[in-house]
Amino acid sequence: MSDGGGPRVAKTWRGREFPGWPLRSYLVALVVLFVVTAAGGLLYGWTQARQTALDAAAADAAFAADLAAEDLRASFVTFQQSVAQLAANPAVGPALQSPVDPPDCTLSFALPGGGPDAGHLDIVRSDGTVACSSRDADPDTEYAGAAWFARARQAPLVEAPVPDPTTGWKVMLVTAPVQGGGVVVGLINLAELGPALAARFGGPRQVELLVTTGNGRTLLARSIDPAGWIGTDLLTTPFWRADGAAERPDLDGVARLYGQADVAGLGWRVYGGADRKQALGSSTRLGRDVFLIVGVGLAVALIATVLVHRGIARPIGALSTGVRTAGPTPRGALVDASGPREVKRLADEFNGLLAAVGHELAERTRAQEVARELERNYHTLFDANPYPMFVYDVETLALLQVNDAAVAHYGYRREEFLSLTVPSLCLPEDVPAIVDAAVTDEPIDHSGPLRHVKKDGSVIDVRVMSHEVFFGGVKCRCAVVEDITEAEQLDRRLRQSQRLESLGQLAGGVAHDFNNLLGIILGYTNLAVVQVGDAAAEDARWEPLSADLTQVLQAVDRATKITHQLLSFARAELAQSRTLDVNDTLSEIEPMLRRAVGEDIALEIRRAAGLRSTWADPGQIEQVLLNLAVNARDAMPRGGSLLIETDNVRLDEHDAAYRPDVRIGPFVRLRVTDTGSGMSKATVEHAFEPFFTTKPKGKGTGLGLATIYGIVRQANGHVEIESEPGVGTTVIVLLPATDAVAEDARASDTTSPHGHGETVLLVEDEASLRTLTERILTRHNYHVIAAGEGREALEAAGRHGGDINLLLTDVVMPNMPGHELAERLRATRPGLPVIYLSGYAQPFLSAEKTLPDGVTLLTKPVLESVLLTAIRRTLDT
């Protein structure tokens, strides 16, 4: 259709012509759309904000209930154990037999977060009178009339709520009978329990906390009005009638959002309730502010729409009239329009349209040539890139193109590659990351790392960088793959080494402290064994006590072995190292290994000819072999095969790079392979940690592999595990090789342990151990000068007018270490022999610069025979 003024475009439908909407209608529709959208978004946001606030309050209430329940469980266990331990104290029974209160009563009671009336702890005689109490003054009220007292004398009780006969409080009762009569009574004031829990776990929301019986009917404690509700039956309250609902009224009718948690071991239940009105306060204020902001925005939008209409509609009308009436001019101008800059620019662009057509065609030709050149360069970079690269469809994740590096690295032929999808290269758990990358337009660095599977089934760790491209007109992503498998393995080994070093320091410190205690127990028990043995020879009534002491010695021996295993793991065990041949050690221990693994396991030993020597403790190497054989046996309960091999290897820079604790050079390799159940990757990561075990309870201590690790590391070696579930396990031990000839074991020592009246200066800061050692030496004909630390020893030596034949001193002592004491004594007594005692071993003390190399060091606990033999050998030498 046309009129006299020029062309006019109109919409048609079924042959009828409809003119387009005016600009005013579009602007009005835009304003209406904005209003509707803003109102809908505002309503949705306000609703979501309220729901989010309620969900957050409910989550806080549940979290507070969980924390309070766990705290109640832990506090109850601690309190019950304290009551039971007090009742089992051997000093409590005799004290209750006396009608007079013990003068040294020092009971104390405290509830975390509670006040002075939180409860009390009493020791009660059989007649109900109080012998000792944690309260400031002994109560006059007796317990004999309490309904539970008779039952408490027979067995431990835990009841709540019950009245406290002493204070009248409603309390939680925990009792334990005392052997010989009497009861230890622990009472926790339930009125203090609720506020104490709220103070610790109520949080900024001031969550209300309720403690009820397991069925939720009887209230035991409350953080609000605590004293008035204890023992209330909740069945008739609105709180009970709304049981099961997250939102319900509390005991005062206030609407709250509740979470609950059960208290393990007590059978109680904890409710946490957040105030609903408080939770919704912030969302209500936020909604009001947003309403105001949106209203102002709508008003501004309406004004802006009117101004836009006036500034655009009129100039466009003038431009339309000018286009219809304009004709060619010498300069080729068609129209002239006034108005906004954009309208003026439109007129200028229209005037230059014809002139620009030819120029545009030329530019398009040049642009196509540039695009073809860029495509050629892109293909060159893609195909020649040394990193594997592939292009995949973001919709189907199908591979569309791969480069030569990907074909070589993954092992697929190009045709096979292009029949795959990206998820088929990944492990199932890594597929979501690939799907997420496909729907974004930004470059993505999957530094997870991800794991890909090659054609041969091997799994590699990779880092993938991908970015968006168009391939054949289809939106795709181009991925660049970097194989970081070796770097990840090195990082895991380094983290494991650092973790084991930290655990070693902790284990060594704990074992050292236990060694001191075990030394005291061992020494005094040995003395008691001798004395009781003499008495049993004259009176048979002493024989049971002699047998009991033998059991104590056996227990101490087992505890000593455990501490020695911990010290081996910490590389703080005293090693009697020498040059040895591992093949000879295998031959000596082979019969024991065959007995250890049993007849249903086929044991094969392959000894390499010309095996080099190594520097290690033969006993410790035997322990390594025996522990590995026992572990292999336990992994093959239905039988199998065990292979032990030795050979010579040399580690180069590549081998050492993936073993942070190994140097370059020759090593003796010991490899132990079984066909057992194998271990998962997570189990291998923690296998060398002390007390870590996958065996059933009572089947292992978890110290076998930890001991192996410590022994091998102390010998400057390396140990690692290769294992697959269902396939088996190989443990590889690398020991530094040496060119020295293996030594024979020393002949046994037949030195007499008895003294000849020599004077020994004994310095030990542990009083019990010092007294014990002095008794042992005196009994074996030595004259002993005892001192508790270095300065005291110097003074005692100065007062002693005669000779001092030997200094027997601890290494680590307050004020003055043992080696400094020895140096100062040798300044006035040249050549004074010294024997050092310590819970740490020589390598550890030398590393800490606490003790020089080459000294005589005995590791605590020291057997009496070992101590006397070392003293005699030192004096005779």
C-alpha cells in the first residue's frame, strides 16, 4: 500500500491491514510491564525473605538443641564417671566407718555456666548422715528419709526430677555405692541447668531451651522461669498438643520455631525454640524499605517515560515527513531533521546509506579473508599444541575434534575419540563439573583436579582449561588438558610425610612420659617380688601375692613394648645398629616367619645374589619382617601366597623427586607381597599412623605399620605401600646400602652385676625413681650419693671428700641438663665415667643438641639387670 507521500509499512492479517502501535503505546506498555514485574518480584522477594528468616530461626533452634544435647551427654558422662571414681576411691570407705567427719574433705562441684547453687556432691554414711560435702557448710538434714536412699546403697542410680533432702531443690540425682557401706551422691540443680544451657548455647537469638524426659511429657529444665516448671506434665499444655510441628507455642503461649535433639545415654530430649516474632522482625523492616524504594523508582520511571516520549516522538514524526518529501540534491542529501542527537544521526546515516553500500561490500570481502586467515591459524595452534585438546558440543557433550597430542596421550584412535562423549573420559563423580562448564560463557579452570580414564583403563589426574568457541556454526567449548598425575602423587606423599612427622613427635613425647612412670612401677614391683618371694618361701600365705605381682610385671612388660613401639615410630628408640646382610637376617628368622603365617599360606623367599649390606639394628629388621608377615597373614584369612624378595636398586633424581624423604644413591630393597584383601586408597593414606587399624576390636593395636615406618625412617630408609582392594598388597622397604662387610653379632655379656663398694653419684629429678635406683644400687654393694638436680649434685660432690667412681645422671633435668653437669664435674674430677638415663634415645637427643654422640645411654624404663650390667661394664672398662 502507498500514498502520495511515499512508502508506508503496515502489518497484515487475513488480508486486512493494521497499522503499527504508536510510540506512546509502547512506552505505556513498558511502564505497565515494569510495574507488574516489580510488584511480582517484590511480593515474591518479601515472601521468600519471611520464609528464609523462619528457616534460619528454625535451623538456629535445632543447632542450639544439638549443642545443648551433646553438652548434656558429655557433662553427664563426666559427672557419672566422677561420682563412680569417687565411690571407688579406696580412701572413701574407711572414712565412712568413722562417725567423725574427715578433716581433709576437699570435695568441689561446678556446673559450666552455672552459679553457686548449681548443685553439690556429698559422701553419705550408711545411716544417712553426711560425712563430706562440696557445699560451704555441712547440711543438717540426713538422707535416710529419702525414698531413693535404700536403692542407692545397692546399685548406682540416675533419676530426675527428685527433691534434694538438703536444699529442697528439684535435682538430677546420680549415685554410686561405696564398698563397705555408704553412698556417693551427686545432685545437679535443675533450676540452674536451663539458664546455664541458654547462656552457653542460646546465641544472639536468645533461643529458649527445654529439657524433658525421653517421651517429651515431663519437663526437667527450662531456660525461662526455670524453677516454676520443673516436673510439669506437658500433656495438657499447648506445647504438647502441637507436638511434631516445627512452629508451636511455648509454655507461656509465645509462638516459637522448635528443633529437638535426644541426649544419648540419658534418654532425655532437648528442645530449642526461637521467637517467631523476633525472627520476622528484620524481614518486615526490609519489605517496608523495599516497598518505598520501588514506589519511588516507579514514579521516576513514569516521569522519564513522559520526557522520552516528548523528546523522541515529535522529532521522529518530523523525520518521517522529511523522508516522504525529500528529494535528491547535488550533495545527495535526502532529509534534514532536528531533535535529539540520535534522530539527527539517523537522518545523516540515511543520507549516507547509498554511498556506504559499495564501501560495505569491500569491507565485507576483506573481513571474510581475515576470518579465513584466523581459522587457518587456529587450526595450526590446535593441531600443533603439545597439550591434549578437544572440542565438544555444549548440548550433547559429544567430541567434535581432537588434536594429535590427545590421540597420543589417551591411546584412542582419532575415529574412536570422535565417537565418545566428554563424560565417557571422566569418573562418574567428576561428570557434574563438566556439565556445569558446558552451560557457561566464561573461561573455566577445573583445578579440582579432575580425573580422566585412558583407553587402557588407567586413571590420571588432570587440570582442564576450557573456553567457548563456535565450530561449524555450533556453540562448543575447547578444552586444554594438563596431566598432573605425578605432581599430585608427589604432593600426597609430601603431605603424608609431614603428617607422620608431626604424629611421631607427639607419640615420642607421650611414650617418654609413660616410660618414667613404667620405670617406677617396674622397679618397685621387682623389689616387691624379691621381698614377697623370700616371705613366700617361709610362709605359703604369701604365694598368692607373689602371683599377683607376677601379673603386674607382665602387664608392665606389655605396656613397655607398646611405648617402645611408639618410640620406634617416633624414631626415638635406642637402636643397636651395625652392618648387616638382610639375606642373613631372613635366613635366621625364616622358621619363625613360617610358623607365624601358618600352613594355609604359601611362603616364598627370593634372596638376590650379591645383595649389598646395610646399616641397621638386626633386631629391628627382624621386627619389620615379622610385622609384615603377620599383617599379610591377617589379610588372607582363607589362605593365599606371601612372597618376600630382596634386591639391589639405585634411585636416581626422578625416583627421589617423588619420595621427599629419600636421597639419591644405592639401596637394598625388601619387597613383601601378599594376595590378600588389599586396601583402599584412603586406608593407604593413613596406614602408617599409630593406632590406625582396620582389624576387628581385639585383633590388633594399630602399631605394626607405625613401628615399621619408624624403624625404617630411623635407618634413613623409606617405606611405601602399593595396594588394590581385592588384589593384594605390596610393601616396599628401601634401606641405604653400604660397602662395609656385614658384622657378626656380639658375644653375650657375662659381666657380674655386683659392686665392690664403689661410690656412685646418682642424679635424677623424679623422686620416686631416684629412691628406687638408690635402693637397687645399695642392695648390690654400691655406695650412693643421691641428688635431685644438677646444682644439688655439684654441692654433694663438693662435700664428699673421697673418690666418686661413676656419675649416673638423667639427661633432661630442670636448671642444668645432664651433659653440662658431667662437664662441670670432670673439670675437677678428670676422667669421671658417666652413664646417662633418658626416656628419649641417643639419635633424638643428639638432634636436639642435648647429648653428644658416643656416650653410654640407657633408655627408660631400665631393667635392674641391664642397669647393673652397664654400671659394672663401665667401671671395669
